[in-house]
Amino acid sequence: MDDPQPENDPLVGSTIGNYTVTGLLGKGGMGTVYRAEHPDIGRQVAIKVVSSQFAVNPAVMARFKAEALSVNRIGHPNIIDISDFGALSDGRPYFVMEYLDGEDLGHRLRARRTLSHLEAAPILRQTLDALAAAHAENIIHRDLKPDNIFVAKKRGGSEIVKLLDFGIAKLKVEGVGVTAGATADGTLLGTPLYMSPEQSMGRMSEIGPASDLYSMGVILYQVFTGETPFQYQNFGELLVAHASETPQPPTLRNPSMDPRLEPIILRCLAKKPGDRYRTSDELLSALVEVIPPMANAGASVTRQQDAAADSGRIHLAIEPVVPPTHVSTSLQAAPPPSSSVKKVLLLAVGAGVVLGLGAGTFLYLKNKGPMPIAATELAPPPMPGPVLDGKER
């Protein structure tokens, strides 16, 4: 689809809730994000509105509501804040979220390729803090990637990280009669460049905190080498690579990186969830040994303060997620599969893709350019092809 044009959108200039819509921020497969302002106090916000063709789709509506509910449930300063939820006069739902000025980590990496320890420390620390808070509520993000890590500007020039897009987060909404983020085995959700092996093969019942930590390992690999571990252009081969191929040691991609980071990154990228770090805090402790500034870089409110603030939030029944109890000390990956095994895996992935497309739930989102708002679209239209860069391919 083309870039949004304000003069072509009837909502620009209208009132949504207590806010006047002043412009467009972004447009994707599921809906549109608008910039808006409170006419009396001047507060700027972003408003995400579902496209009319999806307003009658129960699966899309469940995920849209799940994003607001899961963010509200976690309530952490490093997670985008959603302050209101409602519906337009035509029935289309929307939610109001904080307006952020800055850039996502994906844009920063595309511009600078790699980050130094000092540059990476606050971003990584705050991202892990946000993940820890989500996992403490038994919420798994499932689409962690640089484009969903927004580095926002604060007054005075400092920065704060905001974790975005909980639209496919795994949680169960009480009283709605649906499991908003859960899917049957064989359905693929997420972004292939950053998918864990269990996600890549459609084993949704195995998704847990370790799945997010695998994605975090891909991000660490990219932050310190300038590349993701697997470079296939074909998404089927990419999914199979996550499930079966040994990643090249990151020091071979960037010989100048700190070699002490290599075993940490490779442990995150272990094929079996039980061989990875068990928690975000455990990964943080390992990183602090190599990057001491991470010990205090960007650390925000304490978990106790977060818990105290929870009294005013909506309470949900969350689907239990049990972290792995066994962690292997061996970091040696399995040997690359034979060509016949790869063919079998590709067939399996193909079947999973067909199932996902049939259900209208296969999400393949390539890195997008910068947006001045912490919001990206999550679900493409139900058509036989992925959505890349907001364009139908």
C-alpha cells in the first residue's frame, strides 16, 4: 500500500474520544496509527485504529484487544503505555497510546551497523527489564526484534527504551471465551529473522520465556556483528535454519567484537529451549560481566514499585507458562542436517505456512523504516502472500 496521505483520510481532523486527530503516523495491514492532540491541555498521543475490513474478524479483534490488555497487565515504564480503548461510531475499535519521538533500534542499526558496549548498554538493559516484567506476568512477546525496540527521546536529551507490539503476545483473556494470543500447533506467528526454533516449526505449545530469549540472542548477534545469524532470502529456508543450522560464531562475522560475548550469544541461540538462559535476569547477569555499564544503565523503577502500581490495572487470567527447569552446560550445537533432512523440514515448514495462511494468521514482517511512534502493524490481510515493508508482495 502507498504511504498514507492525510488529505485522503477522513479521520484526520475528526475527534476520537477526547482527542483531535492531527495527522497520520503509519499504515499497515491491520490498521492505521494516527497522531492526535488533546484540544484543552495539548497532550499528544498516538491512536491505533483497526481497518474496516478487519473490524468483523474475530481473530484480529482478539489480538487487537489482547495487545491493550497485555500492556496494561504488565504496566512497566519500558513498555509502551496504552491509556484508553474504545470504538468509533462505525464500530471500528481503537486504542490510545503514548506518543514517542525517536527511532527504533532497527533504524539505528541500519544507519550504524553495530553499537559499542557503551551505546548498547542502556538499550539492552531496558529491553531485558521490560521482558522480565512481561515474563513475570506469564506474557511472552513472541515478536521481539529491533523494530519493536523503540529508543525514545526524553526532555534534556536522554533516551528511554519502549518495547512495542504485544499484539501476538501469549495470554488468556478472562471472560472473553478466547485465548487471544494462543494458536494451534502448525501456525506461524512472528518475524522469521528473529523466530525461535519452536516458533519456526510451528510448535506453539512450546513457546515460553526462552523463546523471547532466543530472539534476544538474534538481536545481540546483530548489535555486535551488524548481521543476523542466518541470511536466507527465502523465508522457508530461513525458518529451517533457525530450527536446524548451527549459527556461525559471531566473532567470525566481526573479529573486533569482544570474544567474551560469543558464548553468551550462542547460548541464547541454542536450539532447545532448556539449553538457553532461563530468565531475562539470568541473561542480564551474564551480560553485565562483559558490559559493566549494563548494571545500572537505564535501570528504572523497581519491581516492587511496579507491583504496587498494579492496583489500578485491569486483571486478567493469564495462561500459565512454566520456564524450563533443565539447563545444559554444553553449548555445542548439533551438526548441520543432511540435504534430505532439510527437504523434510522444508516440507514441514511449508505445511505450517499453509495452515497459517489458511487461518489468516501467518505474519511475515520485514524490518520497517523509522516511525516517530511506538506502533507497528501486526496482521496482514488474509491473502496468499506475506506483507513486507507495509506493501503487498
